[in-house]
Amino acid sequence: MWERDIISMVIIVLLAVLTCVFVAIQTLWVKCSHYQISNKSKVSFTVVQLSDLHGRINFINGSLSSIVNNAKPDYLMITGDLVSKKNQLNDVLKEIQKINCPYIYFVPGNYEREGLDRFRKKMYSEQTYNLIIRSLQDLNISVLSNNGSKINLDDKKCLIYGFDNSIYGNESLTLSIEEIQSYDYVNMLAHSPSIISLVKDKQIPFDLLLVGHTHGGQIRLLNRTVGHYKNYHVGLRQLDKRRHFFINRGLGTVKIPIRVACFPEIAVFKIGA
């Protein structure tokens, strides 16, 4: 009888260990998702998106900067929620500085306006929010908050427009639809996928819309998002012949520090040829 008890105990311990290893890999092994986005303008470049770091910069398969540098981005887009706690910010900014990319764009998330104080969320003052934004700008990171940045690629006009939609209802479109239509390529950034309501209402033209915030549900069952974000897709969805809408799974975690069936993600987009 005691032999059976020992065998049962060993099996339980092995299952517990395997479960812990499985969860650790799911939480700390970054998946690089690669996509090809065609466009009529024939511009060609590489975009990398980071989202929802929540202070996490080291993973089983390397540091954040080393993984991004392997993708050789022409443009790096960061869609909010850099840290969960203010004391994580300096380390995250130092890691971003190690990324070899001449053009880095950022849109604020809700964790730029709030943070964890012990185990509770606390709203930041406007002064603290502005300090966070200035710390990014001091590193020559372009912070887009309901405004756009114009770039020229050969003889093509391109627009990167960022919404301040950090779930607090701050988003707005400050360019006319006619002006946006004048660009050969349009890349839009936001933190929350709720921005899609404004995009659809105003019939905003774009080639690629990048958002995060949902963490892909963080814990997925049967490849489905459960909980509050179950009505949002994960990954890339083509809305029509031109417009592509991507929801990033993010890199960090909130509430519980684990992921299941939802690897942290860095998205790589090859635009054009």
C-alpha cells in the first residue's frame, strides 16, 4: 500500500513541476509574430510593435533589446503601458535605448496615468504623467497624443498618427479625412482596441492600426480570449481591402503574473515588398 502512495506522490510532484515549467515558458518566452502587409504605394520598410511591457525587459530567449534588434526595425512603435510601477521606468528606458532603431514612436496607455502602489492602483497627478512623457521625449522618442508625424520615403508621403486612447476617453482625430487620404501610407497607433469604434464611425482610412491593452486575455482557453476582452480578436484582422487591424498580446502581465496559452509577443511587419 505504501508503495502506491509513494508512486502517487511522485506523479503529483512531477505533474506540479511540469505545470510550473509550462506556465513559466508561456509567461517568459517571447514569440515574434511576422506579417506581410502589402500596399499600393509600393513603400517598403519594417515596423516592430511593442506593447504592455509592464516593466518586463528580460525573457528566456533574451533581453528585449536583443530580440528587437534581430528584427532590424526601420520604425519601432510602442503602444503604451511601459511599467506597472514608477520605479521600473528607468530600467525600461535604458533597455529601449539599446534598441537600434532611428525612429521610435510611443502612444500613452492607462499605466502612464496610473500605477500600482503596493497592491492597489493609484491615479497619477498631471505632473507625474508629464514627467513620464518628458522622460521619453528626452530620449528622442516621438510621443504621439492625438497628433501625427509625417515621414517621406523616396517620393512617397507617409503618416504615423497616434491616439491618446488610454481607456479614459481622451482620443480624438485632429486631422481631416481629406488630409489623411492624401498620404500614400498611413500607420495608426492606439493603446486600447476600443479605438476601433472611432475609426469606424469616422471612416478613417489607414493601412495598419496597431493596439494592445488586452494582453490577448493573458489566459486563453481553447484558443479563445476569456473575460472582459472576449469580444476582441488577437493578432491581425483585415477589415477591408486596405485596412489591417492588429491587437498585440503584449509582453508583461497584470493582476496575476502568469500567462497560459498566450505567449508574450513582439510583432514584426514587413510593409510592401
